[in-house]
Amino acid sequence: MLKNYFLGVAFLLFNCQFLFSQEQLSENQKLEQLCKVWGFLKYYHPQVAVGTFDWDAQLISKIQESENTNTKKEFNALLANWIDQLGEVKKCKTCKKNSDKKYFLKNFDLSWTDDKNIFSDDVINKLNYIEENRNQAENHYYFFDKKLEKIGIQNEKYTTDLYPTKELRLVELFRYWNLIEYFFPYKYQTDQKWSSVLPEMIPKFLNTNNQKDYALATFELLAKTDDSHVVLKSSDSTKYLFGTRKLPIEVVSAENKIVVSKVLDRKSGEEVALQTDDVILEINGETIPDLVNKYSKYISASNSWGKLRSIKNLVLWSNNPNINLKIERKGIVQNIDAKTYFINDIIKPQKADVEKWKFLDEEQKIGYINVGAVEINDVAGIFKNLKNTEAIIFDIRNYPKGTTQAFSFQLIPKITNYYSWMLPDLQYPGKYYEEKGYVGRKNANNYKGKVIALVNETTQSQAETLTMMLKQHPNCTVIGSNTAGANGNVVRLKMLNAETQYSGLGAFYPDGRETQRIGLVPNIEVKPTVKGILEKRDEVLEKALMLINEPLLLK
């Protein structure tokens, strides 16, 4: 009886192994696993990570070889032979040592290396062994910039072809997917699980028919990071999505509408249909919210207000000589056809001089600092002039010039933890660890008046860092709307032969709460209205002045 039992078990095991070996994998499945294995070996294998091989060429070779495999057994044999050919992986003496780092592991996931539905036991064992004995030397493909506390990408061979071959398109996709997989601190926060992005995007990169299709697939891939730091510094995003001609205007947004803030001069000098203060309700029959929804899949942003911030300017572009607009002008709704121009035919306005600081009242009790205009060397002098004020308003609806620490020395009475940064562990790709960020100094003579920060959706990255510093002042109030929700020094690389970037350093409140995608939440919410814009009022600044003059409202 017992003998029959063991024979039965052996028979079942044999059949399971036979069925596994004969089961087929789709082309998409093979490419998905090749991407993961290629990226894992690139960062983990001691021979690969130091640049021994032309790793892009290796991927192209394996893509082509995989096309000749039909079953799981054949595909796994390809992977096993590939790994064996990379050279010996010696036992790592330091890999298992306990670390005193406080790890952040929400992004870390190598569970796919144990997937028995895809990999043979042999391949699983090889991958696990490489993880346990991973590269500890300097990596050929990345380095850590200690000054900026961020990952730097190096020694990548970006294609310069705007419509490369199928294999090179996959190299571009696989490189980007793995960078986000291992070196994006906010991967766990994306709307779509990052592991599901890969099987979705592979056929889109494969089945492009021309340069435009490939560009649109790339825009869609970048947008899946849900990160407002992600931009592609190329005119292609405008050209392929919208056009090469533009309305000669600048706009601001409020209440899901956009308002013409300035009509730009044209070289032709001809009159235009639009006027300053026109409220644009529809563009070619679509409302502004409709346009945001329409183009959201191609525009990366941390949140809905970030999408609007970007798209409100992009929808001014078209390939047509005219755009049909529904506008409201002086209370009357009307339809007009507005002429578009090539960008070279629009005269770029000169930047107006802006005051770095000023008093807002005759008694000189309220100071105002335009943070985006202030240099580090200006800070001490500004506070010398403002030291006797009752309140200072910091306008951070702009981008600072590295002044966070300099301002903190004047404002904060002691060294203070203002951020928790999450840094990548270079010896264990995919893992992050916490490092506290500090501002201020021991300063009994710090500024003791009221501190008010004005913020909105343009308050991003370094501006959010400065705002967080101001929040450490014992008498600070933040007024406005949620900030951009994109903080942390950026990682730069190339896609479509143009520079792009993403947030490479995790930024959290000192107590661990998230800021990415949420932004810093103001103590008092004030959003501009169309009425306020038309009346040339700064409603956020007005609220700050009201609160300063009515102290009880600040409490």
C-alpha cells in the first residue's frame, strides 16, 4: 500500500514537471521576464554591475534568441545558460551583515524571482543566489551624488534615433522600467501597480508604426509615474499631442477655467481676437476639465491640480491656423475663432524686474519676501531690514534659489528635524533607508514675529522643502492651496533623445507622513477665483494681510 502511494506521488511529480516543461509562454510573457531578469542582473550580478559586458547588446541578443523558444523549458534553459555565461558569483562576506539603517521597504519586491509558474527551480535558485551574493562594488550604471543626495545615471547608451528598431525600443522601455523599479522612492504610490505597467507597455512599444506612435507610447510610459517632476524636455510632446502653432497668450487658471493674463506681441503686428481678462470656457467644443481628462494619460503629474497646471498651457497649441473658443468677455459669453502662430512669430516677453523684498504698510510692520527672486547672499541683509517687523510674508508661489538653510538660520531658534529623507541603498538596489534632515541653528536672536507662507500648485520640490522649513517656526501659518506634491532631488536620464527626470529622493514629514502626490496642506485654504483675477486681486495675499491685522484669526 505504502509502495503504491509513493509511486503515485512520483508519477504526479513527473507529470507536473512534464506539463511545466511543455507549457508555452506568449511573446509578451517572455519579454516581460527578460526585462525583469536583465534589470536584476544589471544591478545585482557582480560581473554585470561593474560593466564587464555590453549589457544592451546582451539584451538584444536574448530578445532575438527568445523568439526561437516555444516552451517554458526552452525559455528557462536560455535564462540558465545566460546566467552561467556571465561568470562566477563568489560568496559575499558582507551581504548578510546586519545594518543599523532604518529601512523603508514599501518599494522593495523581488518576489517575482520565486515565480514557479514562470521559472524553473534551477533559474529560481540562480536568481536567489545572486541576490544573496549581490554586487558590493561601485556600480557601472549608477552612482550616488553625496552633495545632492541623489542617484546619478551613468554609462548608458541612449539611442539617438527618434524611431529606432523594435529591439532598441524595447531596450529604452526596459531601461526606464527598471530604473523606476529599483530607484524611484514613490513607486508604491503610483495609481497603477508598476509591475502591471510592463506587460501593458510592451505591446505598445512593439506595435508602433511610426515616430509619432513611438513618442506617444513613451509619453504614456512616463506619465504612469504620477510624478510632477517628470517632464520630457523636447518639443515632441507638444508637437505630437497638440501641434506646432500656438495662441499668442499667457493664461492662469481658476475654478476649472483659464483666464487670459497677457496677450503677447506678434512679429506681424496684426490684431488678435483674444483680449486680456477673457475667460476661456471651451476649446474646440471641449471644456477645460474635459481636456484635462483627455490628455491626462500622456502628462505626468502628482495629482489633479498638477495635471491642470501643465495642460492649461499645452491646450493653447494646435496644428490648425485657428482655434474655436467659447469665451466670457465682460459678462457676455461668445464664440470666436482665434488665430494661432508658429512660436518664432510670437515675441517672447521680457522678464520684468521684481522686488526681492518690501514693506507692505507705511508703518513698516509687515514685510514681504519674493522667495523666488532672493539669492543666498541676500538673506542676511533682508532680515537686517525686516528684523523689527511684526510679520513677514514669504511668497513661495515660485521656485527658490537654494535659500532654505540661509532662511532657517534667521528663523529657527535651534537645530530642528524638518524632513525625513529616504535614500537608496546602493548595495541593495530597491531598498531605501531613512536619514533625518535638519535646518536652523542655535539662535536666541531668531526672528520672533509672525511668519506666513503663501503657496499653491506651483510650489514644487525645493519650494516645498523651504515651506516645510518655515513650518518649523513657532509662529508660522501656511495659506493657499495644496502644493505640487513632487519633492526630492531628481534623477536625470534620456528618452526620445531628450532629457527627462523623476523624483529620486523620498521626502516625508518628520513623523513619516507622506508629502508626494498630496503636497503640503495649508493651514488656511484660499484658492484664486475668476472674479478675483479679473479684479486684479491677489486673494491669497489678501487673506494673509487680513490675518496679520486680526491676530485672533491666526490662532
